[in-house]
Amino acid sequence: MLRIDRQGKAFKSLDSRRIHQAGLKERYDLQQMIRNNADVFFSEMGFAAPGQRLLLIGEEVRPTKFVEDRIDLLAIDQQGATVVIEIKRGGHKLQLLQSLAYASMVAKWERDQLTSERATLTNKPTSDVEEEIEEFLLEDIAELNKSQRIILLAEDYDYEVLATAEWLTEKYDVDIRCFRLTLSADGDAEFLSCTCIYPAPELADHANRRRQPPDLSESKWANWDAALDAIDNQALVEFYRRELSANQENYLRKRTLYYRISGKRRFSVAARRDSAYVWQHGRFKDDVGFWTNRIDSHADVEPVKQDTRLRFYLTSEADFARFLEAVRGDLQTVDFSDADEALDADSE
């Protein structure tokens, strides 16, 4: 890295420093810096474009109860893959083996384990984290953790590490990226660069494009029939078919039905593989008790977004019938709070 001297029409070399010589430690410095500025660091790595972004899930993550080791950082990408990130100040040939072991353990995780880790990291309610992850993903949330990726961060790499990464990538299609960390200084100012050395930038760009949907504005499903074919809950499928036949307002890309009261969108019903996730925009008096009594405790009714909204689940034919009965009957005359900025009749 060179500093430009515009006035003198010259370059000035920056001082190169080894990370350990600068007194930076893996866990307490580098890892914390990335954790506190994840979006900035991921952008420096080249993961800033739509379809390529990463969302940090946790730090010092224990991959299984059977080992005491911890994953430095764990993230997800917008296609739902989990991303194991391992940091080394110098270089160590066991870094890749360690990360492969972690990825194999994380592959066995259920979806709620990732949600729990993100909730701990951000100190947010689990329900808010679920919504955050669903908004981040370009795929259905059912795709979460269907695949795994590995990112290595180090100052140096043994030849064996790069050769093995290449072999695993080309032979077995394991997504492994190796980034070199370089520390430079100009007086008291320090600069950290993060450069991908494997795969080569052109191949990395190709891999990114391959993972990115051709048009992020388009739905992954060609039509509602294809979207409903991916749902296991038949009561949910029949509910959607009836509502779509009745021309209920909908959004295919998110597999969501919308319900309005007095012109405002008050309920969003998003189809998951085994249940419907209902988001109530705005609150009304004793709404938690209303839905718990109407649908039963399995609906898991809970306030979210600083108590300005409500979320709950529908799974059975009876649940869907009671929901529609309430939305098209009793709730038509209920006063909702508008603190949540519910969408008006002309909103998308």
C-alpha cells in the first residue's frame, strides 16, 4: 500500500508491520474489531453487493456440546449458507482442518440454533431476529444451513493449506476462501487490508455471480403453484389456494398474503414449510389474550418490535378458519394503534 503525495507528485511507502508485533491479538483485538464493524469488514472483503452480503450470527460459537473449541465468527450468506470464519495472526496449517471440522458440526444445527446465536450476539428478542434473518435472506428460510462455507483470515498461508483448499473446492465443490491480512502504518495511523488470495479474484467473482440469483427482483418461484409445492403442511396449502382463488392481496416472492382493515395493511401471513408466520401491524387492547384464547397457546403469540407489533403462528385448518373469522369479523371494528406505521392502502 502506498500513500499518494499529490503536491510532490510522489508515492510514500507505508511501514509494514506484523500483526503480533503491533500488539494486536486474534481474539481480543482482530475478532472484536470485526464483530463490532462486521458490515464494514465484510465490504472490505468484497461481500457488499446484493446477493453476496454476509450477516454475522455469532462469535466464539461452540459448534457442538461434545467439544470445547469455539468458532471465531459464524455468519450466513443471502442464500442461507452458514459461513465459518477462522482468524489467525500468522499462519498455521491446522487452520483449515479446524474450520472443516467446525463446518461439519454446524451442518447438523437446526434453524433455531442460528437464531439463538444471533439473538445472543445482538441482545435482541428471538422473534425480532427471526424477522431480521427472513428479511436478509433471498431464499426461503427453509434453505437456512442447507450448505456451509469456510473463510480463512491469516497473514500467511502454508502451501499445504492453499493446495488442500484448491483440491476441496475443485474436486468436491467445497466453498473455501483464503484472505490475507496485511497491517500497514503511517505514523500513528494503522491500516488493515484484507485480500483474497484463493481463489483468484476472477474465480472468486465468478463464484459470487454463480451464487447470486440472475435477477434479485424476481421470485424464486415461477408461480404460486410452484411456491406451494415446496410446503409440507397441507392445511396451509389449502388455505393459500382458497385465499388466492378469492384474489386475496399477495406477494409471491415472499409467499405472503396481506389483510387490510379500514384500508391499512394490518396482517401479513408468510408461508413457511410447516406453518404460517403471522405479523400483526399495530396493536389493539389485550390482543395477546385475544389471539391466545382464539387460536390456543400453540400459536406462541408474542409482542415484537418494542411492543409495537405482534407475531404468532398458524398450523391447522382450525387455526386458519379462526384467523379469517377474526380478521373479517370481530377485528373490523377494533381500534388499532398506529405507532408501527402500518402501511396505508396505496403502499406496496
